[in-house]
Amino acid sequence: MRQGKKTAYKFDPHTLQFVEEQQSWKGRLLHFAKFSLMVVLFAIVVMLIAYNTIDSPKEKALKREIAQYELRFQLMSQKLDKIEDVLAEVQRHDDDVYRVIFEAEPVPSSIREAGYGGVDRYADLEGLRNSEVLINVAKKIDKITGQLVVQSKSLEEVYKMAKDKEKMLAHIPAIQPISNKDLRRIASYFGYRIHPIYKTRKFHEGLDFTAPRGTKIYATGDGVVERVKHSRRGYGNEVIINHGYSYKTRYAHMSKILVKQGQKVKRGQVIGLVGNTGLSTAPHLHYEVMKGNRKVNPIYYFFNDLTPEEYDRILEMSKMPNQSFD
């Protein structure tokens, strides 16, 4: 049986009976509005729940992209750590090898580790997602950038020192002043010896090379003749060459001097002839090396003239007691 339209009833307190309620079009409209509002509110609630719990395709794509960026930043941070290690090794070689070779002071750590930027330098990165990672990477980049600037300047200095080192090596005494390589011709070494005339123990400040009168004497490094002296006493006829870099050499008891004061000389240039002038007992060359205000053992300045075997032999011979010729 087909059911008819539902009829609404209401209780009439005056007649104490239920009477059919006649609903106006306004009432029906209000009822419909209430129903529609409830539907809309329900839909909004459902959409909010879905929005906060279910990602849209675009959001999913953005999250995947953010995750990729985060991974890239982590990999970049690891690469920066490796770059820092390599840079630290370059700095160590710079200080402990290159600058040692060129007798230069290492770069102070206070300069290498100097601060970069101010307190608010990374303020714009704060508050972002994974801001700690971003700030850490930014700090590493700034630190490495600053250290690279310092290291670049240091290597420029090392390059200049290397160019000057070639000139320096040409000036430092590095050969024997007598070309004869028969090591038995070195009569007296650096150190305490018996004076040939006074017969007392006295410190001998150079090497005595015995050679026939007139044997050529060579400058042992580039330099300028600082002193030319003719005398019948002490060192006799002598020449002192200033090589620069705090080095000087003395050539004494010469029979003839072939250079003048102020003259520039090159390593291997003949500057005089062996003689027996001054306080000397036989023809020989008294040779000294001075570094700063201190006389040093010339035996350590033959490195361009001797093989390793010859050098070892001459070191052993230098330890044997003997008598000087002057």
C-alpha cells in the first residue's frame, strides 16, 4: 500500500487534542535552510579533516622535493667536511714543509681561523624548516671561503719565496774554493787545533786547503767583494765576500788578489791565487764561512761539490785531531 505524505501534528492545550499543523512556506524555507546549513557545516568539517590528514598530489610532490633537498644538503655538508680535511692538509704542508724550506714563519692559526661575518649573518635562515642544517652548511661554506682566501695569499707568498730561493741558493756558499777534490789536501778542519807557531790549543775558525802556490781560488757563491786587504800579518792577503742572506766568506793567505772591493762576483769565478802570506807556515788557503755574526763550519757548505760518499768521508776526517797551517 502506498504511503501518503507525512502529516505533522501538534498538541492544542485549549482543546486538549492533537491537531494537524499547517506549515507555512516560510517555515518550510527555514527548515530547508537549517538542513542545508548542517550539510554545509558537515562538509566543511569533512574537508578540514581531509586537508589535514590526506595530502593532495601537489603536496605529495612538494614533500618529495623537500626530502630530496634535505638529502642534498646533507650530502653537501659531508662534501664540505672532506673539503675541510683536504684544506687542512694543504695548510699543514704550507706551514710544515713549504715555509720550512724557505725559512719563513708559519701562518698564525689566529689568522687561518679568523671569524667570518657577524652575529646576525644567519638570521634569515632561522625559523625555516631544517634551519639547523642550512645554517651549518652556510657556516662551513663561509669558513672554507675565508680559509681559502688566507691560503691563496700564503701560496702567493710561497711562490715569491720560491722565485727568490733560486737567487738565494746561488748566493749561499756551496762549493769548495779549491777545485782539487783530493780530500787529503784539506790540512786542518774547523774546531780546536794546535797552533803551528804558538804550539797552543786554539780554536780554528775555518778550513785549511793545502795547494801549490798560484793555485786558483774560486768564489763559493754569488756576492759582492766587501773587503780586500793586503798584509804581512794575520790572514795576510785576504778577501771577504758578502753573499747576502746573512752569509759571508773569507779567503786568506793569498799570493795574489784578482778582484776589487765593491766588485760583483759569481760562484766559480776566480778571485785570487793560493799563497803563504801573513801568519802561515806553508802555501794554503784559509777559508771561513760566516752566518750573521757567527762563524760556522765550512764543511757543511760543500753540497754542490761532493758526492754523498765523499761528504761522509770528509765528515769523518774532520773529526781527526791535526795541526793547522795558520
